[in-house]
Amino acid sequence: MAKTAATDEPTKRLSLDLPASLHTRFKTACSATDRKMVGELQAYIEARTKELEDEAGITRK
């Protein structure tokens, strides 16, 4: 199992199917702004998870 460089926390793989056009747009936008797709997805998932936890009243330790 891979570990993240920043935290040494074990990682899990996530696969998703996207329309080809959306994948191309996302890849192009990330490239044009010198960002990595994985970093952008991780930032989005972290932010959205926090929103959902707040909505559900879930607190993290």
C-alpha cells in the first residue's frame, strides 16, 4: 500500500468514470495552471468532506 509523502498515512485508490470531455477539460485546466490533477482532486474531496461532516454533525478527532 502506498503512503503519502506529507503524512506517511496509508493511502487508498479511488477510481471513477468521467465523460471524456470533462476529463479533457480538467486535465487541460490543471496543466494550464501548473497544477496536478491528483492534488486538485484531493483538495476538493477534503473540502467537500468537511462540508458533509459539518452538515451531518460529524466531528473529527
